[in-house]
Amino acid sequence: MSLKKAWETYLEKVNLVNLAYSTQIQKGYDTDRGRTYLKYGEPNAISESYNEPATYPYEIWHYYDLGNGQRNKKFVFYTRDMEYQRFFTSAFRCYRRNLELPMAICFIRARQS
């Protein structure tokens, strides 16, 4: 693939991410979901929960293969104000962000029971 074609393909993904994940104060490529999409591509499955009692709305993105030797990895995003943030991933060497650890632990415990 030529450099020009690779750039055009990436730009198409950025435009798609901007349409899907932009908020009033952030471009889609600068959101946690947008960065994850740009780095790993479209997830194989997305589980959405917007109305579960006693939890914030959340999404779980499941990747069967990240392409770097990691398989069966999940990314969990939640929102309090419709700006989704990642607070858990089973992937290694992912981008870092300040996590709300107590909330992540409660979520993981709830999902395991």
C-alpha cells in the first residue's frame, strides 16, 4: 500500500470516529472510544447497557484478536454525562489514562457475580 493510500484510509477512519464519538467539547479522535477504535479497529462485538439499575451507562468492546498477539480482550467504557471514558481493559500496553479504580473494581465484581 502506498503512503498516500495509507493516509487516505486512516483519514477515512478519523472522519468516521469523529462522526460516531465526537461530543460538544471533544473531537471523536480525542475520546477514549475514538482512540481505541483508531488503534485497534472496529470491535468484533459491543455490549451496551444504558438502563441497568444502580450503574452508569456503559459499553463493553470485545476484540477477538488485537493483531499484536493479544486475543480475547475487552475494553469497558462508562459515562456519567454522555462523554464515555475507559475505566478497564484486559489489553496490555494500551494507552494510559487516570482510572477511577473504585468504580472499576465495583463494576468488575458486579459483572463476575
